[in-house]
Amino acid sequence: MAFTLTQKEIIKTFWQMLDEMPYDDITVQALVERCGLSRNTFYYHFADLPALVESTVSDWLERMSEQQGPFANMLDCIVPIAREGEKHKKALRRLYHMSHRDVFERGVQRVMKLIVARYVQSAVDIKTPPADRELTERFFRSVLSGVLLDWLRSDMSYDLEAFVRRVYDRFSGPEWAKLPAELAGAPQNQDA
């Protein structure tokens, strides 16, 4: 997503304010005063504060996803987000606990969709039927979104990177490699 210089300034100031105060205490008036802009300028670029949140979070996550790759494994999908999340803990915590949390969660899920699609594209055999690709993407998108949202829900009380590395190590161990092929893959439901 390409932003104008004015949009970038609004977003930068918004992140600064999130480091200082809860989201619900931030007003458009206070934001534009700090930026040295008019309210009309803000509303020219963003419909309201929730639209600013959605653009800000999506842009932040999209920039991280663009920096990812090549994907060697699922860790490559979430470790960069975990590292960036640690840098912006206070602001992310406040976004998660804001009154418009659904806006934040939608942004997370939309970006996870992009990241997982790129991962699956690089990891799944080209001969895989489109329905199986979709199934794989939906599964991994749900898992990664769930892990990230659980971390936020727990108030970021644990080391997300260490957690995903431990889970990955646990489920990529030799005992999982011995599973019968029919258990390792998703069951095919002919009635669906």
C-alpha cells in the first residue's frame, strides 16, 4: 500500500500516540494538532480512526510480509511478525484492547491470508489440485492467525518467537514423520 507523505506523517504520529496512551483516548483533533494538520486533511485521507487503524496495521503487516522469504518452513511466516511485535508491544497491546478490536483483527487476518498464500505457493507441489491448495491455505491461515491473536489475547505475556519455534520443533520431530500418510494429510470428504 503506497501512502502519501501526509498519510505517512499521520500514521507515524498515530503510532507515537499509541505508545503514550490507550487508543480510546486518541482523538482526531489531538492527532491532527500534533501533526500540524487540519481535521479536513485527516478526513481527506482516512474516513475515521478505525479506518486509520486498519490502514496502519495492514501496512505494517504487509511491509513485514514483503520482507519475508524465501519460505523454508512455517516459521518463516510468523517469526518476523513475532520479532516486530516485540518492538511495538505497547502499541499493539493498545490496538488489541481498543473498542474497535474487530478492525484490528480483520487487518491481521487479511495479512495472514497474503503471507500464507505466498508460503503455500512456494511450498506446495505445482501438481496439487486447487481445492487442496485452498484447504492448505485455510488451515495454515487459521493456525497462524489463531496463534497471533492468542498471543495478543494473553497480553503478549510469552515470547511468541520461542513459542512458535518450540511448537514447530515438537511437530516436526521424528514421531510425526512416522504417521501413516492418511493421517498426515487432510481427510477427503466426498459428501462435502
